[in-house]
Amino acid sequence: MKQLIAVFTLASLPVWATLPEPEAVVLPGMQQELQQYNYHQTADGKLAVFAQSNINFLNPQIMLARQQNKQWQQAVPVSFSQAEFSDTDPFINADGSRLVFISDRGKTQEQAHPLDIFVSTNNAGVWSEPVPLAPQISSAAIELGPEQHQQMLYFSSTRPGGPSTLSVYQYNATTEQTTALPVPVNQGQQNSDFTISPDGHYALWWSTRAGGQPQLYMSTVTANGFGPATLLPEPINSPAGEITPNFTPDGQWLYFASDRASKQGLYKLYRVSWPAIVSALSPKNAIQ
């Protein structure tokens, strides 16, 4: 991965400047009684994917939404979706040619199958039959939240020997090596849905290190790893849970899911201006 330099040290900020209020994201085909999370879109903004499931992430499906004449069309399940399988945590690359996701495909009526990483390719608008990634990536444990950046595939796993019960890992396609990310990313009991900003300066993920609900954390990406982890304050985080952060390819929006507005605990999608967050983090805007 190319060498990346931090813009400034987040931990040095005494008080956060005013942050924008996240706005709810509602697309045609999002069912009110279900939850939505893991939103990603292509660079042209015309194709979006997200996961939709019952509460507690049961019976998930991957949904595709297309934009025509600047209007979002009805989101529909991806063509390879089958009711007997749980397909979730989709990531689509910038040109819309590759979909990486989590599934329990391979299970039978007699034997369950852990959630592993699968990939499907888009051939002239037709998605191929999903295939599992190489065995050195997946494990006999549960994998979640895959996301690809250049030669690096990031995902989380409950595999034994990790620094947390749910840890973020990095698979290097060049060396074919899988390693757990260091502190401050893997700290506390659960860490997942690792993402990197398009300019390569920031990493975001959710963690339960503060106790209780999952919350969004941010770190600068440095030449030697990562800067200190910073818990994003309200109104980005809330007293509820926040998960699945992701940037649009143009770096204009940060999407995430939260159950802040649901008495039933359903996660719904939100977005907030990423440039506004970066501006609020600037030392010149810090409140002394």
C-alpha cells in the first residue's frame, strides 16, 4: 500500500468544533419494518448496494439500487440472492464490476456454515455466481465487513488468536499474507467495518471499547500505521449504536447505520458531509 501521511493529530484537539447533523437516507425499496446498513456506491453515483435484514441481522439480503435521470429507482435483491442463504455486508468497487460480501453459502440442511467472504463479478450487467475467496483469507470462524482498497482487503473475523473477540484483519494480495491490524484499531472486545477515506488520510471503524453500544472511531493513517483512535462525538455518534461507516468514492459523504431513531432497535442509514467533519477537526477551528 502506498505511503500515507497524516494531515494532523486528532488527539491534540482540545474541544470539537460544531459538527453537522447526520441526515436520514431513504431510498425506494427500503422497507420500514426492516433495517438497512453497509451502504456503498459506485464512483458515478448511479449504483448503490446495501444490506437489508430483520432485527438482529436475521435473514439479510443484498439490495441494489440504480439511479436514472437523477432519480433512484426501486431497490431490488441482487440477482444471485436465494432465500435459504444469508447474504450481507456488501462492498462494491468504484466502477461497479466487483461485489465482495459475506454469506453462509455452502451450508446444508444437516450442517450450518460460518459466514465467509464471497465475490461476484458484473459481466455486462449480469452478476456471476458467487465464489468464496481463497482459503488463506477466510477461516472456520465468522468473517464480516469486507472492504477492498488497492491491494488490501480489510475484514473482521472471530478467528482464534486475534487481538479481540472480533478483530479487523488485512489481506495483502501481493504477499498473500493475512495479518491483524495493530492498536489502536484492534482494541477492546469488538472492532469491525474498517474503511479508509478516498484520500488515504483517515481510517474509520466501529468498536465497543467504550462499553455497551458500538460506536464510530477515527484515526489518521500515517507512514508507520495509525494515529491515536478518536471517538467521534455527537451528533455523529449517539447514545444508541453506530456501525458500518463508509465513504463515497468522491469523499463528499460519510455513510453509516444507527439505531438512534428506532424504539425496536432497527438500524437505519444516515449520511453526513465528510468535508464538514474534516473542517470541524481542523486545529484552526478548535475551541480552546
